[in-house]
Amino acid sequence: MVELVTKNYWWPEIMREVRRYIEEYNLCQRIKTRMEEMAGKLKLSEVPKKLWTHLTVDFITKLLVVAGKDAILVVCDRLSKMTHFIATTEEMLAEGLVRLFRDNV
């Protein structure tokens, strides 16, 4: 951009003023070229062929304490979208979560 201005104009400290204008100008900031490499093409996820072979697991936490439970373990089958909601606590260790999963899913 500075080169385009300096082809036809010149004044003391032109480079500094043009750079400052470009840095502050909103449109220049929105359309400036990105220096990082563009991301590649997205790849589709594999579609599961059987029920309950591909699962997603997540937690809902920071809930009000009811019957000593303050979190929910959410287990969802990717193919059927069938979901299990299992009441648990935030302090549950991995062994306890394995037992919950085994007993409820």
C-alpha cells in the first residue's frame, strides 16, 4: 500500500503516516491478506455402521445439588442420537465413571 502512495506523492515522514493510517483504518484491517497458511479441505467424519460403536461423552457441571449429585454424564450414540443422562458428582474419579457407564449404558 505504501508503494502505491509513494509512486505519486511524497512528503517528509510519508512512510510513517501511511503505515499509521493503514493500521488504524477499520476496512484495511478487515480485508488485509492473511499471512498464515489456509486450512485444508474438511474431511467428513466416518458414518458408524452399528449402534453404540461410536459414542460422544460430555459432562454438564455446576448444577444445584440434588440427592447428593451436582453433575450429569451425557453419553450419546452418534448413529441413532440416542442419549443417556446419568446423574453424578463433579468429584467422581475415573473408576466411578467407568462403573456408571457400565451400569447405565
